[in-house]
Amino acid sequence: MNDRSSQAAASKPFTISRTVNAPREVVWKAYTERERLMQWFGPKGFVTSHATLDLRQGGIYHYCLRSPDGHEMWGKWIFREIVGPEKLVVLVAFSDAHGGITRHPMSPTWPLQTLSTTTLAEQGDKTVITVEWSAYDATEEEQKAFDAGHESMTMGFTGTFDQLDAYLASL
């Protein structure tokens, strides 16, 4: 079957949630302001060494994450929907320093783009963050790679959420 949308629809999206000890407005700013995002976003141990942010529909967040050993990994979000302070929908891709879309540096069959929906729900003075992530316009092989990656995505997001918790606690 060559119908990419049917293949993606047949797959189960990756979903993860975390309740953080901060009001939704504060969490929204952590997700949508460049300086704040640079303080916490990325795998545990990585730092954001470069970032540009154009927060509007069609705008881009282009960033470079540097590992503890100096390896650089570029990424790019293209904003599809922004409903402050409750929802961000972005196309996510690995990138190069010039903003081009590239393959995952460690998985040549990873989808070129994925679709991520992040929702922020108020729960008293806390916020429930839910991320739903799916392959976007993927081939069958790319969809299988994405589906097989759910365990590692859980580990990656857990570390990223840990960093967000630490950032929010420092405010």
C-alpha cells in the first residue's frame, strides 16, 4: 500500500504526560519563549547552544542541542497551531545548521517529520502536560521505525520533563 496517510492512521501515536508544579501560564512561557526553552528543553545532559524562535503559525523554532561530549544535534519545529496557553501543534524534524530537514542522526529510517501536539491542562496550581506524537507523511518503513522507538521516546521525554521540573523549581 502506498497511501501514506492510511499507514499513519493505522499506527498508534506515542503519548506521554507529566504533572508539573507550576501554573499553566508559567509552563506556557517555558514552552514558547526562546530564553526559557533554552534552559530546559532536550535530553538530560544536553544544552541548547543555539536557538531562534518565531512563534506564529508557520513560524519556526530552530535549535542546536550539544551533548556532554560536544556532539551537536540540530532540530526544527514548524508551528502548525498555537492556542495559548493550552495547545501547541508542531511538525518536528531533525535539521542542519541552515534549517534544512535531515534524517535522524542515529536512525536512517526515522520519519523525516513527525507531528507533535502538546496540551497544557490546569489542575489547581499545577499543570498537566500531555504530548501526543505521531509519524507524519511516513512510509511504512518509517512508521515501523517510529512505532519501535516508543520506549526510547519515553526515556527521552522523561529526561526532558525532569529538566523542565528542575527549571520550574528554580523560578
